[in-house]
Amino acid sequence: MPATPTTDPLQRERDHLAASRAALRAMREDVQSLDLRDVTGTWVSAVVLQNQIEARIAALADLADTPLFFGRLDYLHPISEELSGTGGAARSAPRKGGGGRRAGGGESFYIGRRHVHDADGDPMVIDWRAPVSQPFYRASRTDPMDVERRRRFGYTGGELTAYEDEHLTDPAETDTASALLAAEIEKPRVGPMRDIVATIQPEQDEIVRADVTGTICVQGAPGTGKTAVGLHRVAYLLYAHRERLARTGTLVIGPNNAFLSYIEQVLPALGELDVAQATVQQLVAHVEVRGEDSPEAARLKGDARMAEVLRRAVRAGITLPTEPCVVVRGSRRWRVPAYELVEIIEELKGREIRYGAARDALPQRIAHAVLLKMEQSGEAPDDRVQDAVARNSAVKAVVKECWPAVDPAKLVLRLLSEPEFLAECAEGVLTPEEQRAVLWPKPGRSVRTARWTPADAVLVDEAADLVQRTPSLGHVVLDEAQDLSPMQYRAVGRRCSTGSATVLGDLAQGTTPWATASWPEALRHLGKPDAHVEELTKGFRVPEEVIAYASRLLPAIAPGLAPAGSVRQAPGSLAVRRVDGPEAVEAVVAACREALKNEGSTGLIAADARIPLLARALADAGLAHLTPGTETSADSRLTLVPASLAKGLEYDYVVLDEPAAVVAGEPDERTGLRRLYVALTRAVSGLTVLHTEPLPEQLR
């Protein structure tokens, strides 16, 4: 006999979860059972197909602690096929697991991280990125979007333990804050960054689903979820424009490897495994970086004016011929006068095409001039003759002499080592004082042995693009963008010159001497001056008490920026204590012990110079600690974080050691206060500030 359906709503939802997990396992087993022996043609196609199958198997993995669905939508009316999915991602009438028809003709859909269907192809779970899922994030009582009921689910581990309903068309029901939504946002953080797919807010969803053809810049205060929004935007674009982006590629750019390690599991949790991640420094790794610039030298090398200096340097070797080019073919000699050669070279110079492309075109242009003379004399040469003339030693000699090959690294080596060459290329662009600041104190002898700095590597990348165009990707996400120099923006812009970008940052968190002054200026350097700028000011991560305290610094570090607010009130989440000098380190250790009594992760943030001292103190106290980028676990929940690496990271509880030392560790007060602002806004549940030195006056 068939089982009697339960009348317990919670049990029915648990049954659907169990059935969905079984369906996902069946989907995975179907892929695993595929036999490719009779399908593939060549060994190359066999390898390609096998790789695709392995990727599909990985994408269908069922993560035990990650719920398959987190919400449900009950529509008032049937949903059209166009709205129910993208590219066949969902059927228009899920009559079984998806919820099926309801009384009155409406339909129900379970919303989750990926699409799951049963053996008949009926959807059990709809991908959160499908059009039918959009009302889960945007529907409201004023605009219910044809949704009668929105249901949220609560989980403990992987077990469904609660649900919560909003009847959007019921005038008798009043708006109340979602307890499950709050619980999900406040869930303790152990391990890498989690996705926020269950908690995306309407203003965030608008950014996530914006069209792929446009570039968006998101100015986001701490805790507004800008990083998560950027990552979910990548996942959405890959869903909605998979074929296009599969050809052109996507890239996420972060400030450092610790940050990339922290975010690396978000996209795989959403089923996206093929998104590359890199730092700007990794993008421009043409030379080995072994040196450091002074702040002034780094600022000047990052100045957009260096692009013109490099353009001149690349073209500095171009010379005009004074002798004709004589090509011998058989018994005939063909003469291209010097003035014709000059005209060809001047025309190529004026077109402003890439140096390497122009150099490749020059022998063909000279050969074409020879062919015209052949035709005038009665011959009928074809393209093969032109190619042969272009390879003639006389033509090659003209090209080598007048348009010599350029090695980008050798060129920048010369530019930074030879004052005369720099002066020639920087005349009217950099002052003599600026030129002296840019030059290496000790000239480099070779590309291999020179002490290249991070800013030098960006210059080499610019020179390389002047010689040969950098390939463009389909979409680039640039996080913590406020810290980039104009030349770094140009380096990123080259990677999306024919694609689009999502730029994420916070002007108040700029902690480099060249930090971005305004987003319009930054977007101009990126090559996207028409990008749309969105501002997120509603915080979800940082408690109101903490963000209000940190915002006291805004008038000094970002005068034009509106202070952020938070939807979360957490009384007692902020403690600021002054301790005596001899007891300072012991007080920090004690504060860490106290924080670790709570569930979740703890970050001890301190000025870089104080990290060794605190590391020894933690070791002496028997408190094991991790370094940024190392994944926390249930047994290792304390991370010792240099202030310079805190950006983008978050912890349930933060102990901040000696704010004055954080400020003093930077080259100027504004940068120091910005670094402090970053450190103050890393806590999700509680912040303890300990100091012996007086606090900055803005915080007193």
C-alpha cells in the first residue's frame, strides 16, 4: 500500500528535502554511468568530453551541510515557460517535486542553490538564478509579484528544522522582521566565506541580476555584502549567459591571497567551478618582484602619466630611413625610395595601433610598394610574391633598423636605470624631481637580477600591452578596488576591454598612498567611464553599535561619504577598554579566551609590527592560532591578523589590539585612520578594543 501523506507541514518539507537529495544523487549517478567509448571520435574529443563530464559530476555533489533549498514560492497563477527558467533550467509546470498545481491554479516552486529534477524531468528544486526565483528576493506587500506566500526554511547543519511564512497578499498580516533571515545572517562563521544566496536583499539582487553588457561599480560600506554580491553576480551571469562567458572567460580579482582563500568556496557552493581568481600582482607577473618602492616612488609609478612616458619609450626606437630599400628578385632590382619608406612609417605611427602589430605590418607595406612597381612594369605578381618580398633580407633590414623589436621588461629596465632616457621620454610629463624619485637608486643590470617592485611589474604590463594587445575576458569582478593605482586600473581594464566588469569597493577603506579619490576617476582609468555607480549603505554584517563607533572616523578619512547604518542591533557588542602598559599583552590574551567561549570564529587584529609579540604571547598561553587565509575549523577558531591583511575578512568576534599602533604603522595619518576603520569593521557579533596609548581623537 502507498504511504499515507503526512499532515505535518514541517514533515512534508523534510520529505521533499529527502526526495530532492535522492533525485540529486540519481542525477549524479546518471552522469557517472555514461559510457563514452561509442560516442567520441578522436582522442582529443574524448578528453574534452571526459573533462566536461567530470566537471558536471563535481557540480552535482551534494554538500551535507549545505541545504538544497532555502525557500519556497507559492504563486497565485501558473507561470509561463519563459519565466520558469533560463535555457530549459526549469519546467513551466512542476507537477511533482517542484510543488505542482495548487488550489486556484497557482504553482509552487522550491528555491535552492542548483536545479534538481526527478526521473521524469520534473523540477524538484529551482535554481535561485532562474527568473521564477526572482520574487523570492524582491516581492513585497506593495508589489507581491503574483506571490501569495513566501516561505523561508531554517536548518541546523543539513537538517530542516523550521519554516516561516509571509502571506504577501493578505492585508490582515503585518510586516515583521524575519527571525530565520536574521539567524542566517548572524550564523557563526567557521571556515571560508559562505554564500548569501538565502539572504540576498532587494537592492543587492538588482546588482546581481544587472545586464552582462554593462559595467557596475558598487560603493559599499562595511557589512553591506558587496563582496558576496560581486561573487553572486558572477554565478548569475554564468547561468544566464553561460555560452557567451564560456568562450570569453570570467575572473575574480582580490587584494591578496588571504582574501582569495577566504572567498574561494563561495562559487563552488553555487555550482560554479570554472571561475579564475587572481590578485593584480599575479596578473602582471612578467618579472620577479623582489624589491619595494618608497611610498612616493610607488605613487608616481602608479600615476596615469606613466602611460604616456611608456608610450614614448616604446616608440623611442622608431627612426626614419635615409636610404632606399633595394629588393633583388632574379635579374631584376626593385627600388623603394627613402621618401616612400618615410611615408609608410609615418602613416603607421599616426594610426596609433599596437607597436608589435605595426612592426608586423611594415614589411608587408614595403612589399606592397614593390608589387606596385612590378605591376607598373608589366608583371602580374600575386600574394605569394608579396609574402616572399616581405621576407626579403633587404626589407627585414629596413624593419630592424627603423622599427626595432621591443622587449617590454628590457624597455622598463632601461627607463628606470638611465636618467637620460627617462628624461627624454618624460619631458613635459614628469618634473625633474619626479623623475629622480622614479629612477632606481641602484640601476638594474639585467631583467633577471633587477630588484623589481610591484609598481614596476605594472609598468612592464603596460609596456607589454603597448607592444601586443592583452586578451580580454568576458567579465571581471574587481574587489577592494579603492586601493588600486591608476596604472593598476589600466592593467585590470585591459583584461575586460571588450567585456564588462563589476567593481567593488569602499572609498573609506582606501589604505594605499594612491588610494582612489572618486569612482568616476577610477572608472575612467579602468576604461569604463560610462559605468553605473550603485551605493550600498544598509549593513547586515556589522552590528549598529560597532559601525556607529567606526563611522566616527569618516569625516577624517572620507568627508563626502554617507555613514553606513545597520539592520542589526546588538547591545553589548562593543567594548572599549584601556589597560595598563605592563598588563596590555595579558589583557589581549584574556580577551581572546573570553571571545573563544562563544560559538564561531575569533580574529585578533593588530598592527603588523606587534604581530610577533602577540604570537609569542598566544603560544605561551597555550592558545593555538591560525594565519589569514588558513581555513578555520571547529577546533581552530582563533586567527592572528596583521592589520594590513584584515581587509575583506570577517570574524564573529574581533579583539583589536592598540589602535594607535595601527594608525602609526602607516606612512600618514589619513591612511592610518583608514586602516583602523577597516580593523574596526571586521566583527559580526562582538568587538573588543584594548589600548594603552590614547585613542585617536575621533574615537574619544
